[in-house]
Amino acid sequence: MKRRLTPILLVVGLALLIVAPLGQTDYIKYILSSWLIFAIAAMGLNLTLGYAGQISLAQASFIGIGAYTTALLTLAGVPWIPSMLAAMAVSFLVGLALGFPALRVQGHFLAFVTLAFNTLFYLVARNEDWLTGGPYGLSGMPRPDFWLFDTNQNLPFYYFTLAVFVVAAALMWGIVRSPWGRAFKGLRENPIRAESLGVDTRRITLLAFAIGSAYGGLAGALISPLVQFINPDSFALVQSIRILLMVVVGGAGFFFGPLFGAAMVILLPEFLRFTEGYYLMIYASAVIVLMVFCPSGLIGAGQALRERFRPGHRVRGDMKQGSQL
């Protein structure tokens, strides 16, 4: 039954994403595009943190690397697709290098290492005016132009972002369903046991950082033409914390967690603006309540409710208790 229902839900979800911007203002279309872009970045962090169990507070720096790489190349006349591939490649290599400390430190020590890297990137972007424009940033980046499909308007750009998101999600689905995905989960659950079963934990750790960082670079390659202005403040530590919140709120280790988590962080505050000065308080309270009562996130809470009300759930629980007695 579950296998039959999943394709139907995917088709319905995709249809909702297609019709979501229709009849909306340009601002809403912009916000919806931002949601999908940050969902891509959170998808990468979810692989690193949720599947492989490696803490990272540097995802915003990889968005920044992708954004600056794309901006510099497109301003120089390079088409968007080669610029995007370059952004992902640079992010992949830098993420690979950042993964080496994870081979020696874990837990909060690794969090501090990645936090320091994010701070380092921010300082470099702020002070190297000759490359990044310093605190004034870069502006005027062109949007992708694909012959008959012009993305200069917000609606076409949203559909372009949606297409990139679908491709990125399909690739991530293939990764987590592959032997690599099982190795990532083994690394998260018990690294010693995974190594004893023949998993090269060193290579898998590096891959988790590198692939997750490449997704951050892809998000940066989309942020650059969407906003058409970037500066270092857009990629400060607070942005990494927001992306971490997306993963945790959506459900770390669940495939669709980043999409729902990004909706909670990006869309919910916008929908609460009618409350004027209270919307941030309501938003923060909602996040606190969710984390207290649903520490596994939105997807985890949904699965728990489904299990709770599944026919025969109580019977199986009583049988299990009886067998223990």
C-alpha cells in the first residue's frame, strides 16, 4: 500500500509546486524561489548531518562560494550552466578539504571547526575587495537565458529553480538509495561496526562533506541570479544556523525533511506577517514547541502519528509486552 501511495503523493506534491506561484505577486514568487533554493542547501546538509552524522555549521559558506563563483564567471560573460558546474566543483573540493578534520574530531569539536571555517570565509569575503567587492558586494549578475525560456521574470525563474530542485532531489534520492547511502547511515549509527563490516569510513566521511558542500554550491549558483546582489553578510554564521534549523525542524535523516524544514523557516514567517510585530514571537514559539514535543522533526512526527493510529498497532504492542513477560 505504501509503495502504491508514494508515487501518487509525489505527483500531487509536484503539481502543487507547479501551481503555487500562479496568480501570486512578484514578492511571493521570489519567496517561493528562495524556499526551493534553501531546500537544496538543506538537502546537502541533511546528507552530511542527517545521513552521515557529521555536524557542520559551515553550509552558508558553501552557498557563498557557489554564489561568488557564479557571480564572477557570469559577470565575465560565462554562461550560467558552466558557471554553476564550476561553483559546484569548487564547493566540492573545499568541502572535501574541510572533511579531513572530521577524521580526527567529532561532536562539538567538529562543530567548532566548521564554525571557524564559516567565520574564515566571511572574513575573506569581507576583506578581499579585489575579488569579492568587500562589504559592498557584487551586483548586476545576469539571470540564465535559455533561448526561448527567459528567466528575467520571477515566474519563469521560479519554474527554472523548480526544475533544478527536482533534478537535485532525484540525484540525492539515488545517492541515499545506493550503497553509499547505506554506508552513510552505517557511519552515523556506529562507525566502528561499519568499519568492521568493510566500510571505508575515511572515504565515506570525506564524501559526505564533499557532496553536501556541492549542494550548497548549487544553491549559491541559484541565489546569485535570483537576488542579483551578494555581499558577505548573506553568508554569515547566522545563515548556517538557519540551514541547520531547516534540517532539524524538517527531520534530520528523512529525505523530505529539508523541504518541509525550509518551508518552516522561509515561508512560515512570511505567512505570519499579518500579525505585524508578533510574527517573530509566534514563529519562535512554534519552533520551540515542535522541538520539545517532536525532536525528530516534522517528518518524524508524522511517521510517529501514522504508527500510533495504524490498525493493529496496540495489539502488536500488547503481544510484544506479553512475550517479554
